Amino acid sequence: MSERAYRAACPGCGAPVEFRSAQSAYAVCSYCQSTVVRDGETLSRIGKMAEVFDDHSPLQLMATGRWRARAFTVVGRLQYRSPDGPWTEWYLLFDDGATAFLSEDNGAYVLALPAEIERELPPPETLRVGATTAIDGKSFDVSSNEQVALVSAQGELPKLPPLNQPFAMVELRSSDGEVLSLDYGARPVVAASGRSILLDELELKGLRDEVASEYKARQFSCPNCGAPVEQQLATTKSLTCRACNALINVDTGIGGELRHALQDEPVEPLIPLGSTGTLQGAKWKVVGYQHRMGWEPDDDDEQFGWDEYLLYEPKRGFIFLVDSTEGWSVVKPTTGAPSLSPNGQSAVYLGAGYKLKYSYKAMTNYVAGEFYWPVERGQRTFNRDFEKGTSVLSMEETQRERTWSLGSQIQAESVAKAFGLEGKKDQFKRGDAGPTAAKGAGMGCGCLTIFLIIFIIIILLALLKACEDGTTSSGSGSSRSSGGSFGGYSSGGGHK
């Protein structure tokens, strides 16, 4: 690699600027943040780059690793912002001169290599979220189409879209787990093909403080009540104040403007936040909790509810533990997008077929803890659950994005044992384990049951009073379960 490296003085401050890859056309001076472009052996200053914001990632420039017996070095960093919050892409240079990007995806990582597309790519406005398209003979689902902007960069870079100027970024996903990213901020359009990967698979060395699994909590004052709030995870974009339950948006960083939303009637999760439990051979920490409501598309009055616990493990990322009256499930967002049949009645993912069981609308009405996507008031999704035996494939869709997750059943006793709550195992019992968010799911013997009992008592009292008054009265015939008027992104959140 040293034989290919090129070093020259920064035209802004005179400090050395090094290019390790012949494919790198740009670099950001680490001393004065000048953005320089390389033309042969000449460097020209074309502006000044904003300093990178501290995302507390374990990765850093000059970290090294191996993938499929090939060594690489982290040589560049790009930070973007979308309507769903910021994310980072790391530029990797292999010893053989090849390059790749390591980026965040649904609380995990995707390693992407440059892709050569034979056909001319369509304009971004024609790629509607939820539609399917063929790229070089392969079918893809359009999972997201957003306007993003580069906000900062570091190190050497193969591309450099204009700073803070929006451009289209489209992500296509296939039923075999491939992610095809189309960057319309470059001409011609830059395509990259990637798949999900665990950090352990990359044999990384030289990480920040040499510790990838630890993160020192950051503290700030709650913008609503002033109480101290601790952010435990590096990837957190939303969290709640334990003192007043306010929902706080931190996707611009703690130094940025903190937006918050009040939450009334706090819900006490069955598994306390901060608990640790062993599932699927790994030790997970409960970092977030949300209660969600669902209803049929043509019936806003018939509602059902379920709970979702967000679990975190440093090397594996995030999964969800879902609690419904039909059972407990372990759910993980998929990297690829299942192939949906034209009539929407079935889906295929990784060679397995699933049949549609439920279609419904959903929203989140209470959250607690930390989340790796920005939870927003009023955000709703349209959901479909596809079932195959004891597994459920779930689709959640907004106007900007479609996400998929795959869940498998887990026995209630196993959940209680995993989190050391055997003494409360009776509270974990549910009906037969079923879909992650199936129709009819609820809070068991919790708020919904109490609400219905109170409702029935009120109706009986009203009928008795009507009889006493010699009049006739009629009830509404239906009722809403406990639920609020705001929600957030579904399990899996945004793609970044």
C-alpha cells in the first residue's frame, strides 16, 4: 500500500495530505479541514469541510481488518443527513487496491462493493417506494427514496457531492438479502451492492480506544423538565427522560437543537429497561420499549395492541422482543426485501414462501428508553404479516420507506428465564405463540382488559339508569382500546 500512496502539502495550510488509493480523487486535510482535489500530482483547494460530528462509533480512520482473507484499512468517512436522521459511511481500501463502503443499516452494518450496472438507471422520481424494478435481470424492491445531503467528511474519498445540498439516494433490496444503493449525487450515478455483516466478521483492529463494545454515557439536561438525561448508546437518535417521560430527539447531536414531545400516562414495561438477558447465545440489554396500537384499514374503532422491547448487543446490533397476547417472538429487521406477489397475498424471502395473514395500520402510542431511529409524533405505518409455520415475515411501510422484519416464536418461560424473572413467569404467559404483531394482539390482562371491564360497567349503569327513568338507551357497540394520538417508526425504524 505504501508504494501506491501519494503525499503532498495541503494548499491551505501546508500540512501533509496523503492519498493511499489511486481511485481517491478528494481528501480532507486533518489539520485545517480544507477540501482538496487531486489532479495528477497537483492538489487544489476547493473549499473547507465542516468538522465531523462525534457519532461515538467504535470505528475510526486507519483502523484495519480482514474480510474473506483480504486485508483493508479504513481511509475515509462520509457523514450524511436524511429526514430520518444522520448516518455514517466508512471508506475501506483493500491491500489489492479494491475499495468498499461500510455503512449503518437498521441498527446493523452493511458492507458494500462498487457495482457496475449495464443498463441506464432510471431517474429517482420514477422509483416509487414499494414498487419493483429489474436491474440487470434481477428483481429488486424499492425500499427507500430520500433526499439526503453530505454534512461532513474526513480522510480520503472517492466521491464528494456538494456540501449540504440535497440529492436523491435510493435503496433497492432483493429477496436474497442484497442491498443495491443508488447515489444520484454523482454523475454518472454511483451504485454499490452490499449485504449485512457483523463487526466480528471483519476482524477489526485499531478501533477507538481499542474497545468496540463499550461506550461512555453522555449527559445533558432534559429540554422539558431540566432533569439530567443519560444517553447510553452511540447510535441513539431518540430517547426518553426518566423524570418526566418526555420523548427527546437527539438526531442532530446533543449540541444541536433538542426537540421533545410530552407523553402522558406512562406505561410500566414487564421487563425493566436496563435488564440483561441471554437469547440466541448472546447477552442482550433492554435499551428501549414501545407500546403500539393497530387497527384494520377500514375500521378505526376496532383496535389491538402489543409491546416491543428493543435489545442491543455490541457486536450483533439490535433485535426486537415482541409481546402480544398470541405469544412472544424474537424479531430482526431483514437486510434484503422479500419478493411480494402481484396480489399481495404471499411473499418469498431467502427461498421460503410466506402467506398473508393480516393487513393493518399501526402507530406507537408510548415509548421509553433509547432508539436508533428518530421516533416522531404522528408517524404511522401500513403493515402486513406473512406467516410460515412458526415464523412471521412483517412488512411496514411509510411514504418514504418500506422495511421488512423476520420473527420467530419463543416460549414465555424461556423469556422469563432469560431475564431472570422466573418469579414473575405467570405474568409472561400468553396464548399460543403467533405473529409478531398479529390482529387480536393486546396487553393481555393489562390496560385493555381493565378498560373493557370499566366500559361494560358504565354501559350497565347507563342501562339501569335508563330503566329507572323509563327511557330507552343504546350503547356505541364498539370501543377504542387504550391508545394515544401519536406514533413513531415501526420495528426496524429507518434504513439509516
